[in-house]
Amino acid sequence: MIPPDPARGVFETILVEERRAHALPDHLRRLRASVHALYDLELGEELEAIVAETLPTEPHDPCRLRVTASSTGVLQAELAPLGRPGRLELAPWTVPGGLGAHKWADRRAVDAATERLAATPLILDEDGTVLEAAWGNVWAVEGDRLVTPPADGRLLPGVTRGRLLRIAADVGLDSAEEALTLERLQAADLIVLTSALRLAVPGRLETPRTDDAVVSAIRSALR
């Protein structure tokens, strides 16, 4: 796999409903951190300004806000319809070392893997460790426990992931960060995918298992 090209920048996607951007401070904080770590640049108030200029001022359907920072600190923001959700079917895709902790604007390898697998790539490291899905973080529901891989630099520490770790108890689940193997994920009672735009949806491996009540409760708590 050709690694993402850092020169293409990094970005954030944010759910916008009723003219409100969900978890906006967390998204902007992560974008600032990536730009500083990758390009040694500091984004100032211009980041909040471009978001404010782009957010809708009239009633609208739910949509997504995409904010991109180039490797030179140039910002772009755009609104677009949510579009169709990503595929819920998962297919393993081995990426040595994972995609890392930044939301790369260069999605060529991910898009190619999605087309080749005809499914959402489930990213594994060389040792078989489950890291994340191509467009969201991965969780295994095991009884009353909700388990996700640790943010150890090999995966994107999603904003929604962080929120769910904090509020899992609101839906009667104990949250934990633990290493997940493909076998453990397959044996889970339920696979959940979380992202900023879809909040929480069921994921599917070889044997589909869905529990709409659990996923709906998680989604409602996140919203």
C-alpha cells in the first residue's frame, strides 16, 4: 500500500444539524493538533472564522461540514449533503502500522481498497490486530462491555470514539480500550462502528449480528 501523502493535508468532517456543528471544539482541537504535529504550524482564529462563515444560516437537512488544512496552513471549508452511509459489511485489509493518528486528506489507498473489497475495509496490522474501519472506529459489544482498540498511534482517535468512551455508562455498558483480534471481533455479540457523521451503526463481518436497540441507544446518547 502506498502511504497517504502528508503534503495533501488533513481534514475534519463534522455533522451539522439545525445549524449546529456537533462536537465542534473537539474537531477543531484535533485539526489544530495534527497541523502542529505534521507541519509545525499553529492555526489561529481563522479556523473558527471559516467555520462560522460556512455554517448554514437557514433551516436545512442534516449535512456534513468538511474543513481541510493544507500542509502550508491554507484552510478550506465546505458543506455537503450527508449522502449515503458507508457500507456496513466489513472486509479485512492489512496495513502495516495502520494509517496513523491523523485524518489524511489523501484517501487514494482507502478508496482503492474499498472498491477492491466491495466492502468497508477493516484495517488490521501485520500481527492481525484490529485497528479501525476505513471511515470509523470499531467496537465489540461483549455482554455489558463495549471494547475498542487503544489509541496507540496506529489509528485515528475519533471524536465520537472519545465521547462514547465517556458516556457508555449512560446506555448500561462498561467501556474499555483493549487489543482486539479478528477472532475476538467475530465472536462479539455485536460490532458497532462510530463516526462523526453516522454516530453509531452496526458493522457486519461473516455472520451478520445486529441489535437495533443497542445501536439506537448508543446513537441517541451520542446525539
